[in-house]
Amino acid sequence: MKKAVRALAPGELILLENVRFHTEEEKNEPAFARELADGFDVYVNDAFGTAHRAHASTEGVAHLLPAYAGLLLQKELEALGGILEDPARPFLAIIGGAKVSTKMDVLRSLVPRVDALAIGGGMANTFLLARGLSVGRSLAEPDKETEARLVTDDVEGNGKQLLLPVDVVAAPSADADGAAGAAVYDVDEVPPHLAIVDVGPRTVDRYAQLIRRAKTIFWNGPLGVFEVPAFATGTLQIARLLADSGAVTVVGGGESVQAVEEAGLADKMTHVSTGGGAALELIEGKTLPGVAAIPDR
């Protein structure tokens, strides 16, 4: 690396390979950070997607050189920080994804901040279980029912609005083979041999009413088995509704970002985050090591 850097002519750039295969990188070893910093004048971190990792290249080097935030990192912090600190209201959060266990901290953080919370995807099944409903063969986490019930109580106890699916698409399986047998059911009528794979049309209509009234919307996670095109309808409809909403729209998380990009709607959103885990940890209120190491950001 040093030889290649020294050979650079004025105005030239060099792109190094990913350093994560070095065990010293993930361990944030000081000697490795010094090796990365050797010969350089300043450090600029523009990788928001890795800012939640305390690695040598994301955190260690920032203590060895004058450190600055890049334009992308700054944009991410302003967009995500803005909806947490001073959102235009009503503020709606739409949270989906497979497992509620990976989003519980996000939900707890959002409850005191939002005016309404809409939940979909596989994680909604655990909330339905907590309400005494059967979800058939759907993905769910029965051991998280109590936590789901506490979130529900917290939302409703604080006068906020909680939206869960009222109808769903259920199929014999959650893969492409199950599409032929898929149908719409009310949430209290899901057959025991079927699995929930998407939200239903009445659920999308209920979410749409909130979306049209909202002034700020944060969306993370698909509302169905998005990777199967037959079960991506609810997710894509939400993407279109956000694009037409006129609200401040912030999208964070791999598959929700993929949804707006595949629908050709990314440029219609106020901000599409480049960081999945980093965006969630920022929303959770956690300190991002790669950001904290930059003294003036």
C-alpha cells in the first residue's frame, strides 16, 4: 500500500481493497490503525454504513489524524438526526422486517417520538400473537410476545396510534411455489396450515390514511416477503404512497431501500439511507463509534 501511495502523481487517487479480512481491523488494534494512517495528512470518513463499527479504519485512524466527516456522512446525520430532534408533525414511523427481536430497541426509541406507529412484515405476527390471534405457520417469535405487548401498551398508553395488519396475504409457503395458493384473509381467520407473506389491501388502505396526513415519515423494513415478487405488493404500494405523500420521507434499511430503488422512486424520497445497521443504531439513540471519533462533524 505504501509503495502505491508514494507512486501517486498529483491529482491521482488510489482505491484500496476492503481491509475487513484483516483480524486486526475488526479488533481495532492500535498498531494496525497506525499502519493505515502512516503517510497521510487527514482522515475523512464518508462511510456511514460502517460508522457503527469500532474498527481500525472507521474509528482507530480517526484518533491518529485530523478527522473529518465526508459529505455523505454529514447528510446522513442531518437527515436521521433531524427526524429525531425536530420532526414536522404528524410523525409516522413504518417498521417492518422479519423479526421483532432485531427491531425492539428501535420501537422503544420511536414510541415517545412518533405520533403513529405502523408495523408490518414478519415482526407484525408476533404482535398479532400477543393479541391472542393465530398466525398459522407464519414466521413469529412467541418468546417476544410479552415485549410486543409492552410496546403496544406504551404506544396506546401515551395516546399514540398503533396500526397492525387487519388483513393479510397467506400462502402454503413463503417461497415462489406458494404464490399459486395465496389468498387474502382477515387476521383472525388465517388458516393454521398457511403462512402470512404480505399485508392485505385493507391494511394498506389504513396505512395510506396515515401516510397522507403525515408530515414526517420514517420507513424501515419490508411489509412482506419482499424477495418473492408475488409477495412484494404491500411493500411496493407503501413505497409509492411515500413518494406521493409530500412529507419528509426518510427510508433506512436494506430491503426498504431496495424497494424504492426497484420501483424507481428513490429520487422521490427526501433521504434514502446508505446504512442499515448504522441507521437503526442512530435511531435507537446509540453512539456510533465512527462518528464519535470525529471531533468536529
